[in-house]
Amino acid sequence: MGGVDKERVKRVVFEMSKNSAHFKNEQRKQAKVEERIGRLKVQAQKLTPQELAAQLRLMDQRIADLEASRDLSRTWLHVDMDAFFASVEERDRPELKSQPMAVGGKSMISTANYEARKYGVRSAMPGFIALRLCPNLVFVKTDFNKYKQASEETRAIFKCFDPDFDAGSLDEAYLDVTEYSNKSGLSGAQVAAILRDRVREVTQLTCSVGVAPNRFLAKVASDMNKPNGQYVVESERHAVKTFVDALPIRKVPGIGKVTEQTLHAFSIHTCHDLMENRALISALFSPSSCSFFLDTALGLGSNKHWEVPGPGEAGRKGISCERTFKALSTQADLEHKARELAAHLAADMAKEGLKGKTVTLKLKTTAFEVRTRATTLPCFVSSANEILKPVLKALAAEMPIEVRLMGIRVSSFYEERVTRGQCAITTFVKPGKQCLSQRDASQATPEKQEEFEDGCQGDAKDQTVGQADSNPSVQTFKRARLGGEVGSVNPVECARDSIPCQQVAHAGSHDGSGAVLIDADLTHSGCQGQKDRGGCALGTPQNRPWSPAAGAVQECSLQSSLPVSFSSCTQTKCSRCGAWVSAAEQQEHEDYHLALDLQAETPVAVRPTAPQRLAPGGRWSKKRKSGGRCSKSRRSSESISTTLDAFLQKR
């Protein structure tokens, strides 16, 4: 707005809106800002020199860390189309170039051409105020289909310089042209000039470009030489600091009039002032605001593309559509407007394949009161009718109401997340030669038995996991036939992965013992060697037979480089029923006998219909009436380590 009489503009805006609801709302917001500034000033007066010194040391340490992370190796362009909507209309209607023109209507202006801006007409200004500033102003209705088509033409050009460019909106984009510059041997300024020429040649539209080592600086630079110009911030620390120090804080993206007014209250007008008052800022503002101000003062910003959502991810938290219009109060008019918004929002969601569960209705009354009503649905929705149903219900609950803005938002999107759980045993091992079961070994040919022994007694480099029988219901693991006797071992099922696990033991350390042979370097502590089958560190002789009656044999001590543990499958004979059970199943088997004993001790007539409770520590408790007191008969806990409820639970 260079050359504009700003005082006249302020005076006209005040006179045209002083009695309106908007003006009263602005007064309420201004009062809150002044109140907050007053609180901050009181807080600043209470700060002691020691506290400020501590804050200064903290900020200096953060500055040192940030300077160490500064990256000046990238070249970023920020392309901003000049008065985009108005320029598209001027391209199609050349007679408008010499007239002050605005896209929109008397209620609100989307943008204005540069002829109208000379009078103070700007974007987001009410049309009736713009007419007071510029009586000859010409209004043109918006045509978003035309603007989207022109935007697609510009984006096709941007892809030639950066296939992964980030589109900020229809009329702006961020391009990382580092690779393009390296391949072509051109500087960032030369690439910007080529891009501007190509855009003008293809679309008959002009754009302004900022060139800098990060996105933040490039965006600020693109506004320095508008329209149809470019500005370069060299990739040197001194050049960056010089550019940023003189930058007014209102030029920084993210600093609006409220933050500007707050900082002005503490004599902070430029980014250089932010750095000089860093201790005060650290003491008064939140950590996130302080971090933002510090990055701004140093000229730091992101130099990476926006993250691309992974497979099945929504990539955003919500999607919305809202419109400002003249005041509506009848339910029929408001429902009609809601249908339009729902249809538009559903079309946008369909383009990205989104489905959401939370639908939010936003209403702004003529008194500028904003109401939001959110509804979380039992299922994900995406169609216009599905979105409209909760919206109409929420709208009916707000009647009667006079509205000047309505919006619909959908969030809580459906995402197909890939959950990475615990790694399975097969992640750490690889299949090898299959060992034989007892039945297979007895019926196998000599060649098969020789192959079977080679597979189970091979070198440590060929050691692999034994494979299960083809019958999944049995899942009997093959065991090495050592000493002429073959036995089968029931695997222990892992509760999480349902993958059979077996004991990790030194191959041949015990005659007839089952083993899972791991494809890894295993250091057998005290043994004669991995390939030596003559003895065991535990003192078991080479020719000692393995007897099931002797119970579980003592395991060898193994140190494996694999970050997994395996359950022992060595079997023990039950002294009560004679069944052979593995060590992992032994406790469950004992609990089974305990359950039988408890049922036998309880008479059928008084046997409870539901499982009795177990006292803490696994002790069984029975309530009896004795002298008005409840006594407990406790069974020895030596044979009980898990609750009966857990044992009887269906697996």
C-alpha cells in the first residue's frame, strides 16, 4: 500500500463501522489485549536483575545450539502470484487493467487489482467500505473454477524445477531448487528469473519470487519487490543477519496485529529488537512463543519439504469449509446453506479419500459470537448426506439464531496404521535342513537318516531352527538322533506370537536331548568347542545316556549374540499321573492336579456354582460362619503359585 493515505483509510473505516456489531466486537477484543499487556508489564516490573541475568544465560545457550544447527546449503524459492484472482480476471478482460477493480462483492472483497490498492482497497475488506474509499470501484464475481485452472497451469511449471514442491494455496508455492541449481549450474537468482519468465509466457500472469536458504526467509523476500519482481537473500550468515535485523516484526509470517501491539508495548519493533530483549521475552512469554521469536531473530526456518503422509495415514487433523454471507435467520435458509457446505466438503474429502467420525458445526452470529458444536459419530462418514445429518441436528438445537458465517469441519479420520509389535522368532533365524520325527526316522531310508544326522550335527555355520511336523495340530518338533535313540518333544507355544520355541543348547552336549540350533555365533562356556562333541562343561560324559526317568537334564550355559531368549523344552515325568511335561508346562500341570484335589475335598451339595475367590498370594479362602466371625482355612502355598481362575480361564 505504498503511497496510500493511511490516515484517511483509518478515518473512513472508523466512520463506516463505529456503530456496527463488528466495531463493538473489535472494541471487546482490544480491551482484552490491553488487559493482557497490563499484566505483562506488571510481571516485567517484578523481575530482578538476577532473574534477567539467568534468563539471558539460558537464551545465549539456546542461541549457541541454534547457530550450530544453521544450514545454509539449500536454495529455496517462494513463488507468490501477483493479485492472483484479479490478475486472472484482467487476463480474460483486458479492459479491467486500467480500472480499479475488486473480486467479490459489497459484503466482502477477496482481492483487488493494483489500481484499486492505490485507494487503500485491500483483501478481506467489506465492499461497502471499499466503495467509500474508491467510488469508481468495479466488482467482479468470484469464479473459483477459473482460478483453479490457472493454478494448475502454474503448478505444472513449478514441477519442472521441483517435482516435490509444496503448494501453500492456489497462488503460492515453496520450491527447493538445490538439485536443479546443481545440475544446471545456475544460481538461485537465475533460476528465479527463468521461472518468472516461463510463468508469464505460459499463463500471461506475473509472480514475485523470494530466494533464500530456508522457507521463512524466502517467503519474506518474495514480498520485497512486488509485483513481478524478485529478491535474493544470500546463503551467508552475515547476509541473513543483515536482512533480518532490519525487518519489521509485522513482516514476519505468524505475527499479526495483536502480537505486534504486545511487542510494541515493550519497545520491540524490529527483529533486531527481539534479539536485544531476548531475556525479557524469555521471562514473559511461553516457551513456544519464545522459541518462535528466537528463530525469527536469527533468521532460522525449515529447509525441508512438508512430511508426506505414510500409507493409510490421513496426513491432516481435519478438513473444513466455511462461508461468510449476509445475515440469515430462517431455518430453511440456514439448512440450505448447510447442504451447500456439506456437498462442497464431501467433494474435498473424496479427493483425498478421507473418512471422519467427528463433525463440527461453526456459527458466527451477527453479534460476532462464535459457536461450535461437535458431534462424534459411531462410524466413519464421508458422503454429503452423512455429514449433513448431525449438522442439521446441531443447527436445529441453536434456533432461533441470526448467522453471518457458517462452517463445517470433519476430523478424527480413519487411518490404516501399521502397528509394529514384538519381533517374531523367525526374524532372527533362517530355515535349514529338516530333522526327522521318531516315526519318520524309523521309516526313513539310510540315505534319509544320514541326511537327518548331517542336518542336526552340522557345523555351527549351518545350525538352524528345527522345523515342526506337517500336522499343525500335533506340532511335534524333531529331535536330533544322537546315540541311536530318537525322541519327540512337545513345543512350548509363545503366548504373544504363537511360534514354537525350544531350548537353546550346545549341539551334542547331551545324548538324546532336544535342541534348537541357531544360525549365530554361540560361545559355549567351558565346552571343548562348538564342533567338539566329546564333553560338556557341566561334566556330563560323552557316552552318558539320557534317561527320561531321571527328569530334566541340566542345561549348558550358552552365550548367544541373538537378542532373544528361548524356553526350555526339557521334559519331566509327573509323579502323580506319569505324564511327561516340559518345564514350561510343569506349573500348569501341577495346577491341574490341584484343581482336582480341591473339587474332591468339596462336597457336591455345598460345591459353589461359581469359582471361589483366592486370597492375595494365591491362597484359597473359604468363608464359614463361626461365632459371628469369618475364619479362613488356608492351604499351603507351596504347590500354588497361580490363581485357579487364571488356570480355568479358556485359552
